[in-house]
Amino acid sequence: MVEHLTFINFGNEEIEDKKVDLIDKIKAFNNHIPGVIDAQAGENFKEGFDFGISIRFKDKKSFEEYIPHPKHQEVASLLREMEMSDFTVVDFEF
């Protein structure tokens, strides 16, 4: 399995309405992207990054196919629209 974690800060404070849409789109990965076992996202309630995303894949091949998938690209576009100012990604296999 592969775990893909993304932690994000946003540069724009006026994006609250878009966060709900973002979370819904990410959770929909479970139903629309082959090889996704689980996809979760939400706002951080402690200090640190503003937002977190966790996506679990059945294997590395599924993860590699996820990157160009149109549903992933739709979320990437939304994140740019939301003025993602800083992010870090951690990917590991277990």
C-alpha cells in the first residue's frame, strides 16, 4: 500500500466556501479513481498547516496513475485557485 499525505497553507483567507467543495472532491476519489482505498481531507484544528489530505492507494502503480487522473487534476486546479501558498508532501509504502 502507499500513503500520500499533503499538508497545505492557503494565502487567501476568503476561501471558506471552497473548502467544503475541496473536501467533497477529495473524498469522491474513493469512488472515481481506481486503486484509491481511502481519501480524506480536512481543516487542521491545531497549529501548523491549515489543511491536510490523506490518500491511501493499493499499490505504487495506482498512485502513479492517480497523478494524471482528471479528478486529481480538477482538485489540483482548485487548490491553485484557492491560492495554495505553501505545502509539503510525504509518500510512503507499507
